[in-house]
Amino acid sequence: MTPSVAAAHGPLLTVRGLARTIGLRKLFAIDTLVIPRAAAIVMTGMNGAGKTTLLRMLAGLEAAPGAVAQWTDANGTHSAPLTPLPPALRRRIAYLHQHPYLFRTSVRENIAYGLRARGLPPHEIDCRVGEALGWAGVSHLQDTAPEYLSGGEIQRVALARAKVLEPELLLLDEPTSSLDGHAREQVIALVGDLAAEGRTVVMICHDRELINLPGVVRWKLGDGVLDTHHP
Ligand SMILES: Nc1ncnc2c1ncn2[C@@H]1O[C@H](COP(=O)(O)OP(=O)(O)OP(=O)(O)O)[C@@H](O)[C@H]1O
Ligand SMILES: [Mg+2]
């Protein structure tokens, strides 16, 4: 299933007043952040610029005092404080940590977890998890405990675990930074897939190949400012 087209007009999400100060240091202050629909966005910036902090705020994992989110769905346009993350947004946003944490069960259970939490019927969970395992190329690992997975396999399972929930916005923190060779290529292909499905993917990344994905939009965070038209 591709993301809802019921409200396919305007941006996916607009956030106003997104700012972070640490002690006396202003990390960033973003007046208006517009996240478009169906876009692949790469965010770059120096170490310590605040990229991870920014993504975590958008995911509701870090407080964003004063920030206001606005979005449109089939029921109209809504506006609410970004913190705590409104439930309607929580269902639409997935965040992937740079080093994803997997529960110490099996690969299959990790992917099924979010669907169970949503109360889906078991046969539908089985079906969706089977598809996601196949998509990520990890069907052969479905009964494996996560501690036996390689870094690339962990990233693919984490991507499958996010995709299975059909998010409209995926926030990826350096998805390929700890990978090389074939593992990196596989993750790049999955990220490309997610964007091609019409989801919005915002990824922090220095990987040339991801930055050069077709149609990528570039954001650069530096000196407290987010440049969303970075060439
Ligand atoms: N809870 C916190 N308390 C104090 N300082 C923090 C906290 N969270 C982040 N910082 C600081 O904020 C700055 C931005 O951190 P962040 O992890 O967002 O940067 P980044 O752009 O993702 O960097 P990198 O490229 O190294 O991953 C860093 O200087 C970091 O030490
Ligand atoms: Mg970071």
C-alpha cells in the first residue's frame, strides 16, 4: 500500500518554531520547516551541527518546546504542538537510529511488534511481515536472534520494521555510515525503494551514492540555520 493520497495537496508537514539551545549555545532556530510529500531529502552538516537532534525532535523523541506542527489529512488541516508528538503524526512518522536497537527476540518478531501493538489480526500481521521480510531480503533470517546479525542485516531489519507500519515520513540517521560493500548497496537500494513508493525520506547522510539518488533534495544544517535549498 502506498501512502494515503486522500490529502495529496500541500506539504506533508510544516513545523514552525523549531529551535534548540544547549546551555547558552543556540544549536539551531528554524522559523518554518516545510517537509514536502513524496520526496527524498538528504541532510548534511558538520559534526555537532544538530542534525540528529533535529530528526529526533521531528520524531517526537526529544522535546521541542514552542514548536507547532501543521498537517492536512482527509479530515482537514490540523495544528498542534509538536511535543508531545500528536498521535496522528506518530502513526505517520518512523525514525531509524544510526545503530538500530532490535528486541532480543527473533527478526520476525521485531518486524511484527508494531503491527501487534496496533492490534492487527494475526493473519494480516503474518502476511505483512512476510512481505517486509522478502522486501528487505531477510526472509532466511526470520527466526534468527538479532545478536547474530551483521550491521547491514540489522539496518535492513530496522528498515523492514519501519516500512511494515506504512509511514509517510521516514527519518533515517546515517543509515549507511557503518556499512560498506554489498551491505551498503543493499541499504541504498531499500532507501531508494521507500522514496520511489511515494514516502518522504529525510536522511542524515554523507554517502555520495545516497546524496545522488534521483530527485534528491538537499538540506544543509550549519551555523544554526537550515538551508533547504542547498545546491
Ligand atoms: N542532551 C544533550 N545535552 C548536552 N548536549 C547535547 C545534548 N544533545 C546533543 N547535545 C550536543 O548538541 C550538539 C549537536 O548534537 P547532534 O548529535 O544533534 O549533532 P549531529 O549534527 O548529529 O552530529 P554528528 O554528525 O556528529 O552525528 C553536539 O554538540 C552535542 O554534544
Ligand atoms: Mg548525528
